[in-house]
Amino acid sequence: MSPLNDSPKTTATLKIAGILVVFSLFAFLAHGAFGRVPVEIDGRIALVGVGDSVAEIVAEQPCSAQPGNLLAASDRHVVVPGGGKPLVVRVNGRAADPAERIRPGDRVATLAGTDVVEPTNEETRVIAVPTEVVGSGAMLTLAAPGSAGVQRVVVGAVSGDVIARETVLPATPMVLRRVGANGKKVVALTFDDGPWPEHTAEILDILKEEEVPATFFMLGLRVKKEPEVARRIVAEGHDVGNHTYRHVDLTDVKPEIQRREIRGTNNVIRATTGVQPEWFRPPMGQVDSSAYREIKAAGLRPALWTVDPQDWRKNASAGAIAREVVSATKPGSVILLHDGGGNRSQTTKALPWIIHELHKRGYEFVLLGDLPSAPKSRW
């Protein structure tokens, strides 16, 4: 055996090296599997990773404090939770950098971040043209075009809340005048919301038997569903009008929706019947300056009504419908009835009585365009 292998010095060196290897292995395992050290966070003891930063501890551990909120400039309601200043972290009583490494036994305390009020922007906005309807006739004519106004507003940059507004230039209203009759004993029958299965055909049968013309304000969606009935209306000499595609309140939708409802219905009626609609009746009679411009751009003439027995009500009886129409009719009246939108059996029962009674009183039934008050050109 070599003398070197037998020396006490060599044996001691090997022992020390072995101990170092064991301790190194233990340290490696401890860091990988048990590498958690105790620290105090907001008064409680928590185990955190060896070498974790302040930012990592705040992100991983529950803290008593939270970041501040972003508040609306208008009334200080919370716009973005946690969108204000970040929470403040102190380690051992001093302000800590987020990248600072935590050591065993450190005391970490968190303080709530402060709330921040959103910034504001100043904008110039257009004041829409208001609409004023005057008169009591059925035909709508433009009395004054109106003009848009200008408004300066201060708004929250995030919330969009209006904080202050100032009118720079006031808007002037568009004035629509309802034109009435001139005394000649003529009336126009009109029907809305069709064509409808069964009821529109029954009404057409009555009109044909009585030799009375009418104007049907049709929904684009209904024309798509009942094309044969729509074609029959035209074939039997009646007039057709546009009543939007889905019976929307035009004052409650954006101009692009108004345009689609009006022009889309024009297209459907023309494609189905071969006739370009001449008249337009806004659902519920609601029209504003934007809708009026879209009606005009589509080459239509707006028409309302002067006699409305509300035959669409569920409890409306044929007798009540007929009595209301006859008693309210005057020279030049435009009578509003419905062939669509639901069960119109009471309307069909009332129609012959209405026609006979008004004939007895000397009235002649005409199309809308033949009323003395009807505009003579599209505008």
C-alpha cells in the first residue's frame, strides 16, 4: 500500500471534503424543497421564498392594504378599482423599493395607496337639431329647416361623464307643419303594419266589393313574409307606403339605423311589387329632424293621420271602432286602421259599416295623393 494513502493528513482531508459535499447537498435541497423563510407581514407571520423581492411578496401574499382607486371627476364614484396610486410598502419601518430582497425576520407593513381623480378633456360637440311639429293635419310639410348648435363640454377622460357644459351657439328647431283639408268631403283610408295573413286579404275583399281605394303602409319584414298579399294590394289599385322594416321608433335609433329601416323597406317593396313607395308613415307617428332628412333623402312623403280609433287595442270592439271613426271624420280626414300586428278581426267587421256610413254622409274615399291637402311633389 502507498505511504500517501496511509497518512493521517490525507484521511482528514477526505473527511472534510465529504462533510462539505453533504452540507452543500443539504443546502441545495433546502433551497429547492424547503426554501421558505419566515417574515412578518402586516402583523402576521408568513413563509416567503428565499430571495423574494418586495414586489413578489406583495403580489403573492394577502395584504391588509390595497392600491387606491381611480375616481370620476364628476361625483368621485369609482371608475377603475385599483387604478389609483399603488400601495406603499415599508420594511423594518422604512420605505422599501419594490426590487429589494426580503431577509428572514424582516417586518413588512403595507399602507393603502391613495385614490386618484381621473383627468378631464374639453370637447366641442354638436347640438342636434330639435324638432317641432305644429298644426293638426295629416300631411307633414317642412316649414323651417332648423340648424344645429355648438356646445363646449368638459368630460372625464376615462368615465366619459359630462362635468360641465356651455352652449356656444344654440340650435334652432326644424318646424314640421301638419297640413289639413280645405273643406272638400273626401277621406283617405290607411292601414298599417301589414301585410298580414288572413286579415289583409279580408280587408282587400271588402275594399274590392265596396270599390274603395286605400293606402297600405307596409313593414319590410312583413312584405318578405307575405309577398303575394303585397302584390295583390298593388294589383287591385291600392297605394303602398313605407312603415319601416321592423316598426322601430325612429327617434330612438341612430341615423344609420333610420336609413337602413327606411331604405331597406323601399328596396323590399320595390323588388316584391315593382312599385316604388311614395309615402312614409313613421311608427307611432314619431319623427325628428334626423328621421325627416332620411325620409326626404329616400324620396318619400311623410304622412300621419287625423282619425285614430285605436283598433289595435285588445278590447277594441267593431262597434266602438266604427263609431269613433264616423264621429271623428271631417273633410280631408286620414283614417288610421290596422291590417297587421295581431288579430284584426274587429277591424274587418267594422270596415263595411264605416264605409257605408261615411258614404251616406256624402264622403268620397280617395288615395292619399288625391287629398286636396296632399303635397303635389316629393321633396
